[in-house]
Amino acid sequence: MSKENKEKPKLKMAIYWGAACGGCCVSVLDVHEKLFDVVAAADLVFWPIALDTKYADVEAMEDGFIDVTLYNGAVRNSENEHIAKLLRQKSKILVAYGSCAHMGGIPGLGNFHNREQIFERVYHTTETTVNKEKIEPQTQVKVAEGTLTLPEFYNDVRTLDQVVDVDYYLPGCPPQTERLVEVFMAIVTGAELPPTGSVVGATEKTQCDECKRIKTDKKHIKEFKRPTEVIDDGVTCFLEQGLICMGPATRSGCGYRCIEGNSPCRGCYGPPSTSPDPGAKMMSAIATMIDSDDPDEIAKIVEQIEDPAGTFYRFSLPGSILRRKLIETHT
Ligand code: SF4
Ligand code: SF4
């Protein structure tokens, strides 16, 4: 048998973006020189941001042809949903890669509004919009050359696992690159993988469990402030300084990279399974730290938190217990 025939066949890998900013796709390139290991072990068969591959190429593949797909981005429209279902069918392992696929991410904040409100703002009332004809995107438009189509914009943002079965979740905005390499090499080497449905590249501890900042467990908060209003001393817990830090409600695994950079955690790794709702966890953590027993004073202190819902569910609204804000529709 020739040497080539003895070599392990390369994996077939796909990377796709749904409703996302593109940062997760770029984060794959952050593996730097390890990219050579990735390319040696896997052929990229579909990656729209980097390769000229078409949806028809994926449709032509046999079911299960792709060994592993990293799907980043939430499901905001019918195209996202169609490709999520197609890639599920064609992939042996489907990974929800990054905060948006995992919990809804920043696009998931759209669930505080409905489609009608978003279209009204985007196509009619933004300060830079001139739209006297009140034109809005249509899913089909007939032109001389034929019919043009656009994906349908849904009322809700959904997580990937609200649309298809997901094998693994790799959280983060974006996931820390070292974690991606670890997970990828585990798949390549055939190492024993965790049970299907696991969050990988993160732990069940919280950021607070790993954080080296000084915590006193005393009641400290008399006032909430914005980061620009505080001269951080570099060592004291952000919450004890009156700054919102999502550490109590966020999985560790990123290497507490924001906190190491003297910036509070914003919660991109999502909540640990022991406290799945970040808003509930943060309210409980904050309640133990407010330095007052007077209900009126407590209410005034809590009112100082800027946009609490958007802050506590910044990366996780569609995947949270709340899922979305209920809004009466007029269409
Ligand atoms: S709240 Fe933030 S700063 Fe304080 S201990 Fe937790 S992670 Fe560290
Ligand atoms: S510290 Fe928090 S916001 Fe920053 S990367 Fe880690 S989980 Fe994400």
C-alpha cells in the first residue's frame, strides 16, 4: 500500500454565518500559525466569507458528507433557517459557534422589538432616511428580467438550537481562539468527545470563581455608575465599585480576558447551566450587595442601572427564559 493510502483522510469542514457581525468568521483566522495544522487536517468545503462556494454545492453533497460545521450567527430570517437545516442534514457534527448561534447574541436584542417596530425605525424614522414612497423590503419583486427574491425577515431572532439539533456549543463573542483549536484537534484526533449537547471550551464555573479581583462579600453598592465615571483601582471587584459586571452570571473559559484588561465582563460566554437566566442571577447578585435596607433608597439605587434588560440579556435574550418581549402586533 502506498504512503498516501495509509494517511488518515482529511476531515471535511464548513463554516457559515447566519445573523452575525462576521467577527466569529474572522476569529477562525486568529489561530495564526495553527492554521497550518487546521489546513493539514481538514479541507474547507464551504465558507462563504472566504471561499467561492455556492449553496448549490452544499445541496449536491450527500447527507453527512461534512464532518464538522461551525455555524455562527443567530437565525433572523428565512435564509438563515434554510441554510441551518441544510447544513444540519449535510453535517455529522454541527457546532453552534459563538454567542449568536449559542444564545442569540447581539442580534437577539432585536427580540425587545417586533418586525413592525424594527422596519418602522430602519426604513422610516432614522435621521438619515429619505423614503417618501414608504418602500419596505419585499420577499418578491417582479422586474423585466424576472422575479427577484429576498429572505423573509422574521418577527423573532432564534438561537440555532431553536431551529435544528445542535451537537456542541462553543460560546463567546467571539469564542477564544485557543478553545476553538482544542475542540478542533479533539475532533481531528478522534479523542473522546463530550456528550452531545455539551457546551465545550468553557466551564460550569462563573467568571467570579476565577476572577482575581478582591471581593469582600460586604454590602458596598450605594450608587451604580458608568465605566467612564469611575477611576478603576485595578484590584477591587467591579461590582463593589458600583460598575455592572456580568461575572456572577457568566461561564468562565475565556480566560477572563475583559477583566484582565480592566473592563467589566459583559456576559458573552452566557450563563452556566446552574443559573440559566442571566437577568435573574444578576438581580439576585446585586440585591445582596446594595448597601441599604430602605425600600425607597433601594429603588433609587436600582434605577441608576442603565438599560438593565439590555445589559443583563446583552448576548442571551432569545436563549433565556424570557426569550422575547411580548408586543401587540398591528399587522
Ligand atoms: S463581579 Fe466581575 S470583577 Fe467582581 S469578582 Fe465577579 S468577575 Fe470579578
Ligand atoms: S470576560 Fe466576559 S465579556 Fe469578556 S470575553 Fe470573557 S465572558 Fe466575554
